[in-house]
Amino acid sequence: MAIDWYEEFVDTDHTPGSDELVALYYFEPAAGISREEAVGRIASESSTGTWTTLFTMPPRMRDLQAKAFEIEGNYVKIAYPLALWEEGNAPQLLSGIAGNVFGMKALESLRLIDASLPAEYLRHFKGPHFGMEGIRDMMKVHGRPLTGAVPKPKVGFTAEEHAEVGYETWMGGFDFVKDDENLTSLAFNRFEDRVRAMTKMRDRAEQETGDVKSAFINITADTETMKKRAEMLADYGWNYAMIDVVVTGTAAVATLRDHCSDLGLAIHAHRAMHAAFDRDEKHGITMQFLAKIMRLIGVAQIHTGTAVGKLVGTKAEATVLADMVREKHTNAVDHMALDQDWGAIKSAFPVSSGGLHPGLVPDVLDIYGSDLVLLVSGGIHGHPKGTRAGAMATMQAIEAWSEGETLEEKAKKAPELREALEKWGYYKPK
């Protein structure tokens, strides 16, 4: 008599229907476990199965079983009936395809690479409120990257000192000033004090430049506190809120998406803690799937790396990530992404940050193009002439790239860029 039934979750003749969700995994079976049994266990544990055959099971249950239908080396695609997933519930989706499966002893390692979401599933999500064009209209910036910087050191400034650095950043031509992930409401820089100080400096910078200026002020906390902080931002005329979306979780982000939309706020998604589960190439969840889920929920933009700065991530990964959040239709990339039609879900901006300076700007823009939020922080504050000159140097590097000039050519008539190149050249931080 059969004890387990994992083979019943493998069907290499299955062709997924248009209403089925398909997940792509990398897997390595534990010793003594065949590849077929391993993928059957993944499909079983993430859908209707258990470790043993059951005494009674209604025949209709067969229709809810996931099916591992394509096995290629250590990669498997698994199809899931739509009925397994609650409408509009991203946490429940993760509980299935990214839940208990990671704890099975039959697997040495498992990595969720991507999941293709059917139109009927997407229909129940709102996606980003603004889309890239809406953000560009809000900021009155077209034809170039949006730019921003974190005051550095990332924590330690008082609210007033933080705002002073922000003012210099704006006056150098940048659009945004950004809190970093661990700056919330600290004893030396309370959230409320920072909002008031930043508002004063924003208004001054807007009056002096005639440009729209904004900030990604970090509201990360428990959900109710985040809602109150978002309301304060709206009261002071801000158009953005920043959330550390991984540590707060998909449920909190979904709640804040609606609350912020009602307040007219876009969400800047910082990805702090992502590498805890996406850095291991054989286990965990990829950054591109995290980015997909956050676009689905409705953030306006999310960090996607640089491929040339101080954080891990290749050029290929950065390109896939950018496509995942920007494009209306993303094509499958071998072992990296599945085909995805986003339907009515609006676009979001990729955010490139981490160890950048003016000398690296062309490299980043060659990868991303101009539809991104470019964050250059230490690389403006460390400029020999200070923050304002560093921001100006970055804007000059963007202009050079847009005009097809080399940085050396541009630097002949742009002293701020010349001084930046004299300090950093094309150094890539590690």
C-alpha cells in the first residue's frame, strides 16, 4: 500500500491554462531523494498535499493539486489552480509558494525565482497609484532621471542639521532628499521635528529655484503609527512617504498603499533586509520576485541596485529588475524571470543606489536608461566643495550622458564635475 503520494503532483504532460499561476524554482534534492520526488514534494506542500495518502478525499480535490510540469536540470516550473489563491491577498500567496516549502528536509536548497501571475489574479490588486508618468507630472521632471540623496552619515544628524543638508542637496539640482532605512524617530532626530524642519527648507528651496522639491521621509513603524505619520506628511504638503517594505511586510504595505493613496502620497520602498533571503543564489527568494510583489501591492518605486556600486547584484539582474517594475509586459529570461503581462497595473520606478558618485553615473544610465530614480549620497556629500557642488556634479554627469558627451569633455566646462572626477575618477566601491 502506498504511503506517500508525491508523484501525483508531477505531470510533465500538463500545459498550464491561462488562469493558472506558474512558479519557477531552483531546487537541490537532499541525499537519497530523486528530482521527481523533490519537485512533487514542493508542489504538494505548496498546494493541497501532506506527507501521506489520506483515508478519504473528495474527487474534486484533485483539481486543486499543483502540478510540477517542467523539470530542466535543477529548475522546475509548477502550475497552481487559481482557486488556491485568495483574491487580492499577497501575504496568502507568499504563504503558499514561499511558505513551508523552504523548511522541507527533502530539499537541500530551494529558491523561488519568479511567479507568473494570471490576469484574473492581477485583477484584484490596485498596483501603483501614480505610475511613472504620474510621478513625473507630480515632480514636473521629464526626459531625465529623478535624483535624490541621503544626508550622510545616515544617522546622527539632528532634525535641523538633516534639513540643512537636504537644502544643499536640493539647491544642487536634486529632486529628493531621502531618509535612510534606520532613521525613523530617534532621540536626536524625532520624526515630527524632521518633518517640520524639512518642510521649512523645502519651501525655501522651491522658492529659490522655482522647481518642485520633495523627500522620502521614513514612516516605518507599526501600521497604526505609519498611518499617523503619513497623515502628518500630507498635512505638511508632502507627496511621498518612505517605508522599509521588507521589514514591515506585505500586509502593512498593502494597508499603507491605500491610506497613502487617499492622502495623495506615493510610496518609496526601501528594501532593507532583502539580502537575508535573496543573496544566496541557491536558496530563498529572488529580488525580482520581491519587486514584482511590491509593484503588485502598489509602491511607486523600489530599490533595485546598481550593478556598479557597493551592493551585490549583476547587470543582468539589474536589467531584469528594472523591466519587472517598469514594463507593461515583461518577457521570460532563462532561469531568471517568467513572462508577465501586467494588464492595467501601472508602472513603478526602479531606484538605483549604493556607492555611487558622478564618475559612475554613465555606467548606471547605460543599464537603466533615464526612467529611474538615481540616488547618489556619499558621492555628493564627499565632494571637495561640499554637498551642493556634489549634486551639481551629478547633474552635469547626467547631462553629459544625455548629450552623448564623455565625462572628460563635460568636465572641461563643468568645474564641479571636474573636481568630482579628480577625487573619485571611475572608482567602484566594494
